[in-house]
Amino acid sequence: MPEKEIWKLLELLNEYVEEKDFGDDLNEYNSAEILDEKTLEVNGEYHDIEYLISKSFWFIQRLVEQDKIDISKLDKEEKNQNIDICIYKKLSRDEENTERLLMLLSIQESPIEFLISILKNV
């Protein structure tokens, strides 16, 4: 992965962790680090890298809501994968894009690289 792009993802991730305060609400050290292709560390706790892109971590939703994802690239990836993601429940545009992105991330060989590739240049 290009270093510039990974730094952009890490910056967004650390903003999220700081805002979310995964610690014990004492404003202690809040940080996240992608240690390698398989390991994510959030405030001293180690997780599989898939945690970063899981619905339960809520990071992907935050990226969509804060307009950090290039939706045109998301649409293009759906076409490239030759899939049509249909969501049958009533969702806001952000919720729908979050669900679409989570689904696409789940089928990627390299989901972190894909996520980096669709981040807006902000």
C-alpha cells in the first residue's frame, strides 16, 4: 500500500477513536494503529484487521456520514464486480451507502487497500 494513502486512513481512524473515546472516558490515551495486514490495535487492544471494516466498529458508517468516501468509485466497483446490491428496507442515503460499502468490503481480497482506494482526497 502506498504510504501516503495509509497515513490518510490512519488519520481518519485516529480521529474516530479519539472522538469515540474507546477508553474509560477519562480522556486517556486514545489511538489506533494498523500493525500489519492482519492486526489492528485500538487503545492497546488487538483485533483482527476485519474489525476495522466491521459494522460493529462503526468506522465505515462514520466515513460515509462525513463524506470521506468517493461514492462514484463505490458505484464503479459494483459494476466492475458485476453485482447489483439491492437493499429492500427503507434507509437514508448514508445508511444505504454504508451497507453497500460494507458488502463490497466483505468480498474484497484486500479490503483495506480497497477502502483506501475509495477514500476522497481530503
